[in-house]
Amino acid sequence: MIRGIHSLSGRRRTCSILVLLAATLLPARSSAQAPALFPEQGEGRSLFVNGRVDYQLASTGITSGFTRKLMRGEFLDSLTKQKVLDRLKDNNRFGGHFQGGLQLGINDSLFGKPGLAGFIDMRTRTIFNAGFTKGLFQTVFFGNRDEAGQHVDFHPFNMQYLTFQQVRLGIIHSSDKFRWGIALSLLKGQRNMQIETTRGDFYTYPDGSQIDLDIAATMQESDTGYVDMMTVAGVGGSADLFLELRPSEKSLWRLEIGDLGAIRWVGGQAGTYDIDTTYQWEGWEIDDIFSLKDSIFGDASNTDSIINSALPNKTKEAYISRLPASFHLMYRHSLADSNTVIQAGAHYLLQANYAPYVYARATYKIDEYFTAGGELAYGGYAGLQVGLEFALEMGAGWKAVLGSHNFTGHLFPDGANGQGIYFALNKVF
């Protein structure tokens, strides 16, 4: 544990701490919504290939328009920032994911056993989530001038960023009324950073002559030497399972539990920072977070330089990070016409700044080729969310699906708190 007081002469070092905190508010293209961990039951002994890519970003207060400007490095005007600030509560959430991959499998008679199916899939995944206070956002994006003589509470603040690749093997057993499945995964860690505060207070003197940041936190990060997809910065494993009950031909209950696992991060630079320090410096203000590397840090234009200039020495050692475990319960029912399917469910992620997520959706098969659906949801990383889905049967076993769990962010970026898109292309042989 490191304690100390850093004076005004260390302004470049001390400003870095808040830039680090600000960087955690930047969205990573990084599952926030209810997952589909296992393939649906097919007909006959058929082979299938499923490809899918999707992303989701959501927040309790940060708008899609604000997020887009941050991603593009655009100037953040006062009106844009104020709209977000007015939406924020004392404590807020932000999170999302990005994933893409390919799945191959057989629907039945695996190893010649009726009722047994199997699959293998390969995916690359990024998971991001953060919990932050309104005071942190206001100080980072508006500066400290309006906070003279006031204490701003940065605690609680926590963040998790995780990028990894996954190879998964699974089996599914089916009978007339019951299905169950289990899948085991090998995980290759690419990049990880996680931060959690135990204390965080920011104070500006009334005359603006001095600013104090009192912070205690733990930060862990993987080896930063190489961060491309070929990097093996960590190794781990996980398990998924599901149980499905079919009371009738037209209805089913399903429970899925996923991402029960962890990654052990190793390598020359993997390690932990234990921070317990008071910093002091003069006033400042952020208008464009992406210009800070030029206006404040000069040549320190990369992330490692900024972080290393502000943090104490790292304890270089392997550490373990757990995946956000996923729990999903859903009910599905086909109406009498068999063209309309309704579904309702609840989803939760452990240790991911995630609120219980509930949803209801309906799909209608318009003709033999085209299906459309809609979804209403609440929770997760945001409040009310509206989704759409369209599916097209293209013949010869091909099917394409395009949808969004929250499309309002694309239409109303200054009013919606999230956005996302998913696309799937499936082939049955």
C-alpha cells in the first residue's frame, strides 16, 4: 500500500488520475441482453452452421449521441454534456459488449445416439461495464471551476474491461418433454483492466488556488506489451448449461446459466496497483477529452504513459478475473395459429454493474419466407428499451436475421440511452 502527498509541481502526474477515470467512461465496442447460449432444436439428423455478430451499448444516463461523439473523438459541446448531466443520478451504470463468431453442429444422432446433439463454436468477445457517480462525470467533463468550496464524491466507482477469445464444445440431450445441455470452453485472454475504489473525494479550494484528490483504489491490468488478437495474455475456462421443459407442443420453459469461469492473467506486465494517495494541483477543465494528450501530456500520448505517470509502482504478478456469470429464465408460447410466438423472460449478470433485465417479445410469421418481431424490455444497463427483429428464409437451408435489442438510440441519439445491432446468417445442410 502506498501513501503520499503530491504537490503542485506534479500537476502532469496528478491530472493523469482523473484522465484515467474519464477514460473508463469511454465506450468499448464490447452480453448485455438475454443470451442465446445453445442452439435451438432442429429437425432430423442435420448439420448446421451459424454465424453471428452483435454489439450493445447502454447506460442509465449517458445518451447514444454523447457516446457516438466520444467514439469518434468529436468535440463535446456544453449542451451535449449538460443533457447527459441532467439525466444522471447519484450512482449510474454503463456497459455493453461486442462479440462475433461461428458455430458448427449436428442436430441429432451424435455418435449414432438418438436424441444427442453436439456443437463447437469459436468467438471473440469484449465485455465492458462501469459504475460511476454523477460527481465524477461532472468534474471530468465540466471541470472543477463550479465546484469551488465543495467536496465531490467519486466513490463508489468501478470498471471492468475484458477482451478474450473462446472455443466451446457442447452437447445437448433431448426427449419428448425435456432437453438439457452443457458446454465447456477454453478461453484465451487478450486484454483486461479492472478498477474499484474504496474512497474517492475531490475538493477545490474556494479561491481556486489548490485542488485535492483523495483516492484509494485497486487496479489490475493484463500485460500491455501486445494487445492484438494473437496475444496470449491469459488462459482460462468456463462452463454453460441449460434445462428446458416442454409442458406441451406449443410452450416451453428454459433456464440458461452461462460464463461460469475465470481467466488467469500472466505475462511480464500483468499485475496490481494498490492506490492510497492524496494528490494536489491547480484548477483545470476538460472540453475535449481527446485533446488532453496534446494540451496536458505533451509526448505522453499513449495510454501506458498516462497511466504509468500517475500510478504507483505495479506489483507484477499473475491474477484472476471472473467472467460476469449470466442467468436467464424464459417462457415461450406459440398461439393457436402457430404463426405468432410470444416470449417473456428475465436476465441477470453477476458482478457487472447490471440491474435485473426483464423483457417481453412477440414474433409473427408473415409468410413462408418472412418473420418480424418486436420487443419491450427494462433494466440491464439502461431503462426502457425497444427492440425489433426481422428474419428471412432464403431457401436451400439459408436464413438471415437482423435485429436490435434497442434501436431507439439509432433514431433518437440525443434522447435514448442505448443502442445495438445483431446479425446472424445460418445454414442447415
